[in-house]
Amino acid sequence: FLPAKARVCYSKNIPMLSNKVISKSPIVTRDIARLLGAELKVAELDNRHALCILLSGDLGAGKTAFAQGLAFGLGYRGRVHSPTFVLMKRYPIKTLYFKNLWHIDCYRIKSAQELLTLDLKKILEDPCNIVVIEWPEKIKKYIPQPAIRISFKHHAPEIRILTISA
């Protein structure tokens, strides 16, 4: 589900259903994202803009847990918190190609203008950035394509189904 030259390997404990992944806990959700981050860490992509990973789903569906696992897989070792109240956070990473992981949460914004004043366009134009966006539907006209889209659905109290598309 990644752009050219990037591939993802899955461990035996993460069941796959075509483009769907079943997560039985927040730990498994972080593990799925960690695997993606590990692959992106060594990927050589020919991006003309930031690599966007769009996370959609209800509150509590696992979007922030996913962002935490992705950061860990990319080599970031600090704490990753939800940027709900500050809107966006930057985490410096050192990979072959990427330099920054930006985590943006659009849940509280009323218009994309709020993020544009924080240099969103510049962040999205930089091919050395990976940008994880929670609630991307609120700023969809600014998101460069192609993008990786991951939809989170509650299936049971702890079980989530992640649908992945590019």
C-alpha cells in the first residue's frame, strides 16, 4: 500500500484481509504503524511533496496510537502526544530520505485557515516531511496526492479494522 520502492512486511500476529488489517488492541495498532515506519525509514521515494498519511475514524479509534507507532518505527524515541490542542507537532527523524514527522490533528479546527497560518502549505510541499493528519477531511483540498489513507472502524471494544488505501 506504499508508493513505489517502499514495501511493508507483516508479522504473523497481524492478520490481513486484502487491504484491511485487524487490530486487537492499541499495542497491535502501534505495531502495525511501527512496521510501516520501519519500511519508510529505509525507503527511497521520489516525492515532489511531503508523504501524507491520512487517518480517519471516530474518537478513540486508534489514530494517535497509530501515529505513536509510526514515529517509533521511523526512529523517534521521545514521547508522541496527541496534538489536539496545539494542532500540530514536529518530531525530528533521521532516515535515508525524511527529516521530519509532522503530526497534525484537525479535530478542533473550524477552517483550514487556522493551519495555513501555521505554515501548513510549506510543510506539505517539503518532500523531506512525512505528515500524519488526523481528521483530514477538514483540510482535504490542501492535501497533496497521492496519499496513504487509513480508515479506523470500531469492531468491538478493543478490536479495530484498519482499511488502507493509496
